[in-house]
Amino acid sequence: MTAIRQLNAPCTQLEQIHSRCFDYGWSAGVFADLLIKPHHRTYVFEADGDVVSFVVMAVVEGEGEILTIATDPSYQHKGLARMLMVQVIAALRAEGAESLFLECATDNAYALRLYESCGFKRAGRRKAYYSRKEGEPVDAHILRLALH
Ligand SMILES: CC(C)(COP(=O)(O)OP(=O)(O)OC[C@H]1O[C@@H](n2cnc3c(N)ncnc32)[C@H](O)[C@@H]1OP(=O)(O)O)[C@@H](O)C(=O)NCCC(=O)NCCS
């Protein structure tokens, strides 16, 4: 069985998936902090009771920001992140939010394809924004989706 739900309790699968997906994964403490912060929410996609994909976002005064999104490598390219994005965008529209922002490494072709197919447009660039374990830091695109 699969389902998307908003998370309201700590979940170890978040840091496990994050560390499999990024050079510098976030710790359990970072996820726990985000969970209790007002204006922050985490949506998870579960398969048979296990979190396999998730998105963390903030919403302040009508402006949403995706802080991170990741799908466990063994579940990637099955449409899960797209379903989470559809959920986030629908929730923000229903609340009357104006826009949704995120940052994405300029070399992250899969993520850029996902965001641009959701309607995000490039709104700026941050130089050397992401450190890498190997190689030079990578720039970030700032992407914005107008919700109205
Ligand atoms: C980016 C990421 C979240 C996408 O998650 P996902 O659940 O695999 O994404 P989906 O299956 O919903 O695919 C959405 C779109 O992304 C692109 N995409 C994702 N994986 C792809 C792959 N292996 N090959 C080609 N395109 C891919 C496609 O455009 C796809 O849409 P399509 O299938 O209609 O062509 C996932 O690759 C991931 O966790 N990457 C590591 C963490 C990361 O980079 N997060 C984003 C930081 S900005």
C-alpha cells in the first residue's frame, strides 16, 4: 500500500535516505528541529509503511520554499517526487500562497527536469553554493514557481 501524508513525529528513514542521496546528509537532529519549527512541514511517501521519498518545506507569509526533497535510490524514477511536488503545490495553492522557491545544483539534471516540468522558472544563481566531497563547489539555480 502507498500513501502521502504529513509527518508529525521523528522518523529515522529521513536521515538514512538523505545520506544516501547527498554528499553531506542532514543529521537526525536537523530533521527533528525542522519538524517542530512553526512554518515547516514534511510530507512523506510511504510504501508498505516505509518512508521512501520525502519533501521538507517552509511557508512564510504566502511564500513557500522547498528545503530538501529526496527519493531513496531504489525507488527513484517511479514518479514519487513528482507526486510529492503535486501535493505541495496543491496545498500551497489552496492556502492562497503566491510563489514557491527552491535551489538546485546546476549539475543536477534529473532534479532540474522535474522542477522545470512542474513549471518552475530560473530566477537567479548562487555561485559555489554546494560543497562536494570531490571536486569544486557547484553553483545553484534559484527556481521560482508562480502559484497564481
Ligand atoms: C531528484 C529526485 C528527488 C527525483 O526523485 P524521483 O522520485 O526519482 O522523481 P520522479 O520519478 O518523480 O521523476 C520526476 C522527473 O525527474 C526526472 N528524472 C528523475 N529521475 C530520472 C532518471 N533516472 N532519468 C531521467 N530523468 C529522471 C524526470 O524528468 C522525471 O519525470 P518523467 O519520469 O516524467 O520524465 C531524486 O533523483 C533524488 O532523490 N535525487 C537525489 C537528491 C536530490 O538531488 N534532490 C533534489 C535536490 S534539488
